[in-house]
Amino acid sequence: MQKKQKKQSKKQGESISLLPSLIALASGILMGLTVAPVGAWFLAWIALVPLWVIILTSAKRKNQSPPAFLWGIGYHGVALSWITGIHPMTWLGVPWLPSLAITLFCWGFISVLGGVFVSIWAAVMVRLNGQKPWLRILIGTAVWCGLESLWSAGPLWWSSLAYTQSPHNLVIVHLGQLSGPNTVTAAIVAVNGLIAEGWTNHRDAEGAERTSVSFAPLRFVSKYWVIATGLLITLHLIGFFLYSRPIAELPEAALKVGIVQGNIPNRLLRSSEGFRRAQENYTSGYITLANQGVDAVLTPEGALPIFQRNLMETALVAAVKEKGVVAWIGAFGERGDSYTISLFTFNSKGEIVSRYDKSKLVPLGEYIPFEGILGGIVQRLSPLEAHQVPGSANQIFDTPFGRAIASICYESAFPEQFRRQAAVGGQFIVSSSNDAHYTASMPFQHHAQDIMRAIETDRWSARATNTGYSGFIDPHGRTLWISGYNTYETHAETIYRRQTQTLYVRWGDWLTPLLFISSGGAWLLIQLGHTKKISD
């Protein structure tokens, strides 16, 4: 009988110990549902609360470790599940099973990396046990923003908490004009922290009340919930003020841009048939738009998958020489024995006057990290060439219409790329991408990233993709037009060159250092106060 009771109590203990892990994983998954394809952006304001509460609970029970790793796996794994769309890569010559292995490795690696970063944050939060709640919130917000900044400085970056609000909550995304995406991230973390601290405060107070003579649970509407509500409203009011400012549309700054979405599947793009179709689609699209009176035509990343030396022989460049309309053509540049993914500016005479080389490359997809060690292994799995190189981090992109902010595909996730180009005079954004090998959720997330960059820099944006979604975005992040998916399309819109500079463009991410300085200073003052009390 006693053995049976012990077994039952052991099972109950195991189920109880598993509960925090399940809750952490579920809340991470909820955060992952904030982006496409679900787009439940409002969940971001509460999805971190369960993990925060679990951390506070585990800190009090010093024998438990918070399951923050599972929260990170849930969030990044769900948000970036579109990575699985690269399988199968048979069109690249990668056999089916190695393709599956590479795909699962990439998805698993980025999810685990996200779990590691959240675990680091949780470890700091556990060490703050016993500190005042407001200090935990301040330090927790600073550390989260610092970790996102650290992650975004590397080659693998996409799923900031800030992008959970784009494109649906444009009002709050406007906070990015102040100090970049970390402003939005800080808002989300702080509101979640206030709700979590309020919940813990309410639960502790309610427990204490139950042990006394009277019980009035309505008394415990935590002050932290009131502050969280006030902060959420205030931040949206600030965002609404920025969102409501009129956009000057001066006739002398107008630029009519056409986009060609060629819709060439990647499995065909490297074949002779695919190249024939690419020439045909982009040349006919260019001519159609030129006849509509556009000033320039933008094509996607790798629209013509050939080297720069062969571009002059194409029908598209011949059409540029005939029509005299500027074209931005995606192709391959050359650098010694290596090549770059590039965007070339052809002037009205059909001459190349500028070139932008993609500087943020996708690990494994576009280059091999630690090539000296891993190069042989990867090339045994696949016949892919491993000689693509990044462009310089300090490029400028001058065009016949003035300096532009250029971005190729994956670079849309790196706000500093856009901020730097805006700071040196970029007046409008041209974004060129090829998302053909993914499901529709990825290009929609990609469009959401470009919306954030347009808002942060206060610039109009033209975005051309191979298969969708192409579009035009105004400086308030409003989509003026968006293409269909897996369709051939041409479209023209008037955008406007701008020379304004937001606080973010001028000063960069000043908020994160400020959070660290203020939280560190507050912690130091509290420690000095404790030391003084002890000495007294």
C-alpha cells in the first residue's frame, strides 16, 4: 500500500514538474503565432508573461531552473517554420535525404539558438530574485534588448520581438523611428514584465489575505497592472502621433517606379528554359512599364542569373538602350574567382553606373561558415559552389535620381543596413528579393520586415520579388500595392525622395545603452543603500 502511494505521489510530482515546461513551451508557441501566417500580433503583449511568472517562481524555489529554453524553441521554431520550405533542394542537385537533413539542421539550429538567448536572459532574471519588481523589469528589458542587438550583429537574424507587430500594428511600429526596432521590443518586454509582476504580486497578496480574518480579492488590483495599461496606452499614443504626421509629396521629388515580378520558379531559373523565360518576362515587363512613362524599372534579386560581363548581350539591356528608361537589374557580380549577388543600375544609355553587392549572406544557403573546416563536408553533400562573397558593409548606391538605400533579400532583417544608408543620404529604398523556394508565409514576413525599415528611416520603398510578394510602401508603413503570389505582374507607383532624418537614423539605437546605464545605476544605488543600512 505504501509503495503504491509512493508511486502515485512520484507520478504527481513528475506531472507537476513538467507543468512549467509545458506552459513555457505553449507561451513561446503563442508568441510564434503573432507573425505570418497567423498574424495574431496582440498575443505579443501577454505571451511572455507565463515565462516571467515561472522565472519568479523558480527563483524562490532555488532547486528549480526555469524552462526558458523551451520558450525560445517554441517562439523561434514556430515563427521560422517557413525554413522547411527549402526542402526538397533536388533542383539544386541535392539528393532528397541530404536535403531533408540540411533543412532540419537549419531549422533546428536557429530554434536552438533562440532558446539559448532566452535561457541567458532567464539566468539573469533568476539572479535578480529579491530585487524590487521595478528593477527586475528595467534590467530584464535592458538585457533582452542587448541580447537582440548581439544576435542581430551576427549573420543569423530575423525574429526580433519587434517584428511581431508588423504589418498589423503600424502605430506601435512607429516607435522604431525613435531608436530602431529595439524600441518596440523594449515596449513589449516591459508591458509583459509589468503584467507578470502584477500577477505575482496579486497572488502573494491574495494568499496572505486568505490567512487573515477577512478576504477581499477585489482589493488586489495590482498597481503593476495599472502601470502596464497606462504604459501600453501611452506608447500607442506616441506611435499614433508619429503615424499621424503628414507626408510631403513634392512634385520635384516624385519618382515613378515600375516593378516586374517575373515568376520564374527557382527549379527552372538555372536551366536554359528558365533563363529564356526570365529574359522574355523581364524584357516584356520592362517595355510595358517604359511605355507607361515610368522613370525607372526595378527587377528582383537574380532576375537574370548571369555574370555582369554577359549582361550587355541580353535583350533586356537592349530594351533599356532603346527605351532610355533607367533599370535596376538583379544579376551576379564578379570579384576575382568569386561572385556576388548584385543589383546594377543601368542609365538611359544602357550603361552600368552603379552596383550594390549583397553584404548579408545566408549561412549554408549562400556561403559556408568556417569554409576551411566545413567546406569539404558540405560539398560532399551537394554540388553547390561555395564561392559567393559578401559586399562591403559601407556601400553607397548612387542612381540617376540621387542616392538610394539598397537591400537584397535577407538584408531586410538588418535595420542597421538601412539606417547607415539613410544617414549618408539615401532618399528612397529599393529592395530586391527572391523568396521563390519558400511558402507564402515567408515572403509575407519579408514584406513586414521591409515595412519596419521604411518606417524607421522615414522613406518610401519599392520592393521587387521573383514570385511575390512585391509591393510599394510609404514612410508610414502603409502598403500602397502588393502583388499576388506565384504570379507574373508589372505595376507602377509614384514614390517620393526624402531627406528627413529620424532620431534613429541620426543616433542609432541609443535606447539600449540608456536602459543598461539606468538599470545599472539603479542597481548600484540600491546596493549602496543596503551597505549603508548594514554599516549603520
